[in-house]
Amino acid sequence: MAGVLSRDEATTLETPELKISDGHSTLQSWALKRRIRYAGLLPCFPPVWNNRYLVLRGKFLFRFAEDGENEVKGSPIPVDVVNIEIVDEAFDDDGEILPYCFKLSSIRKTYFFAVQTKEERDQWVVELKKEKERAIKQSLGHAAVESWERQS
């Protein structure tokens, strides 16, 4: 499928020069993100997997396009309002199994991500849950808000 790299090709991509790479991100890596065309209303359009560079920074997960642009792809995902789950397996555009997946779901939207290894998937899930817990504690006044997290 044009525009989507294989999992092996994705590992050779360079890390984008990010505007937010100021030492405050918890985790960064390449992943495949599942996109459902036409909101899943038309079953003749199966899901599509696109390469994204993920950056977890504070209470937001940022996604960048595979070409290393500096522009965030879509709205940042607020981790304090999503459920975080490990997904046993998913299938890519060619019907191949993607065994190392995790899911972020909220009332409005569900995101599926596939990474290269079980360890990487587990690390993403642990870090996302840590940031979710920290963000909830901050919103309740039980944890300090770092200076870099404050809006200007």
C-alpha cells in the first residue's frame, strides 16, 4: 500500500527533529497507527495502518507523520481521559498479524498502535498509565504541575 512502510522499513526511519524535544518527553518511538476510513460506517473500506512517530510528553501523546515533519498529526491525545489496554493482536493491510498492539480509547475515539516488540508495547502501556495517574493527581491538586507543563 502506497505511503505505508513495512514494520522493518519503519525501524530504519530517522527520528524527526521535534519542536517539543526539550528533554521533557517520557517516551518516543515509531509505531503503526490504525485508521478506520469513513468512521467504520462502510465495511468495504478496511482499516489502514500508517507509520507515526509517537511522543509521550506530560499528559499528552503526540503523533507525527512518517516523513519527519515538525507538524503534529491530528490533535494530541490527552492520556488522562483514555483507557489504556494491551491488544492481543491485530491485522495489517495485507492480513499479516501485528502481535504487539495497544489501544487507547475514550468516549469519542479509539486508537490502535502496533510496535516492534512485546517489551516496547509493555513499556508504552506502563508509561502511559504512569502519565495518566500523574495527570489525574495534578488535576485533583495532589501533585505539583511542572513549570514546562503550564500553559503560557
